[in-house]
Amino acid sequence: MEKIARASEGRARHVLLALLSDGFLIVTTVAVPVLGFLWFMSPLGLGFAEQPADPVRRQWADILYRLSYYVGIPMLLIGQAVAVVCHRRGHRRRGLIISALIIGAFVLCAALVLGLR
């Protein structure tokens, strides 16, 4: 009787983790195009922002902005597609890790750009 209870707990845990990982992937798949679009439109907002007086700080902000714009947006979209493919092929953990790392790196870079301006 105890073995049956443990087996059902294991199945319930597996189903719960599968639902959570699927939900996380769905939320990130919806968030990625929104983040990409917002950052794609960022030159409109950042063009009217004050530039830092320090030339070194301005240069770092420009380098990070160009990196996040020209590398970050494609990395965000392609990385999420790779995460979805990994998840569908049964590599759930790998898909979740890829998704979290890609979004985390992009948000970090964008936050640094906004913080330096």
C-alpha cells in the first residue's frame, strides 16, 4: 500500500513539474516578442533622453546599447526558438535553462544601458 502511495506522489510531482515548465515556457514565449519589440522601438525614447556628461560613460552606454540592439534582439528571438525546440524534443531542463539565460542576459544588458544613461 505504501508503494502505491509513493508511486502516485511521484506521478503527481512529475505532472506538476511538467505543468510548471510548460507554463514558464509559454510565458517566456509571449514575453520575448514583447521585449524585442520594445527594445526595437527604444531609439525613439532614448533619442530624447539626456546623454551622460562623462565621455567614457557615454561611450560604454553606446557600446552596450549597440550590443543589446544588434546582437541582443536576434539572440532573444533565436534563443527562445531554440528553447522551444529543445523543450518539444524532450529536453525540458535544457529548454528552460536556455530561455532563462537568454532573457536574463538581455534584460541585464538593457538595464545596464538604461542605468548608464
